[in-house]
Amino acid sequence: MFTFDLSKQANSTVLNGYFQIKLNQNVMYKHLKLTLFFLLVLITVHGVQVFAQQTYAVAPKPEMKVSGTSTIHDWDMVSEEASGKASIRLSAGKVTAIQSVEIIMPVKSLKSGKGPMDKNAYNALKEADHPEITFKMLEAHQDGGSDWKVSGRLQIAGETQTVPFMVQFSREGEGISLTGSADVKLTDFKVDPPTAVFGTIKTGDEMTISVKMKLNPIN
């Protein structure tokens, strides 16, 4: 006589159900781990993009201006030639750290619009032996908001002095707009203030260096 054992069938059904639940739990656990892994990767990548240092290069047509006085009038010499790089950190569109800044400007790119004055200036700056004015940052400190105090080694006429520039940064498209200035004395760089007309016109010792440029990111 054929008999059917209901208790064995029940036990089998329970075991099958148990293993199915465990299988589903394992699958869900693996999916959860995979989801958490990708979420962690996204957060990490996003964090790196937000806080990583970015290298920038000086964009074409910067404005580098040297301003001073003389016994007859104030004067300006302007350059639209400069090269250089900066390593800057941005967060939420604002500069949060400056790692390095290096700027190079040819002396002969400075123009006053008056040939004789330019020639006197080039001679005073010893352009034949030192054709470039350079700046290399040593340290930078935030001075409130978008203002920074950027100190570095400024070389003029072969002489180097540590000079602080007061600088403002602002976001401009994918790049950064930079404006700043510093006051220096020609004699600090062993430069004799230029004279003209047999010494009757004398240039003042103090001058202001102003900078206005855009920095574009280097991909």
C-alpha cells in the first residue's frame, strides 16, 4: 500500500523556504555592499574634485603696472606680457589655499608711451644683464573674505627682496581673476631712481606695482 508522509513533505517545504530566504538575504547583502561601495567612491571622487589643488596658468593680456612720481608729474609703465603658474585650492567657488605662485615679466614689456623715459627706465633696471622681473611666493595668508596677503621673493635688477602683495581673488568662469598691489622702493633693489634733462627731472624712490590678470586652469 502506498503511503504519503506529510511530516517529511512539511519538513522539506520548511527547509526549502529557509534556504530560499537565506539565498535572498545573501543576494540583498551583496547588492547593499555593492551600492555602499559605489556610494563611497562617488563621495571620495567628489571630495577630491572639491578640495584638490588645481594648477593655473596666466592668461594672455595680463596687466602689470608700475606707478611712481617725479619732480614734474606722476608716471605709469604698463606691461601686457607675463607668464607664470599658480597652485590654488577652491571650495564652493572660493579660494581656500594657495600653494604656490610664480610670475615672470620681461622688463622691456613695460611701456610708458614715451620712448626716452622707457630707455632711462630700462637702463636703471639693468635690463641688459637682468631682462626679467620675477616673483616667487613664499607664503600666503587669508586676510578676510577674498583678500589674501601673498608674500614672496621679488627680483628686480638682479636684487631680491621679500615683498608682501595684497591680493584679491574671484571666480571667473572656469578660471580665477586676480588683482593685487605692493609698494616698493627702488633703492631696496639697489636701483638709482632715473633722472632726465641733466638731472633736473628726478624720479621718486617709491613706486607701486599693480597686477591684474586671469588664471586659467591647466587640464
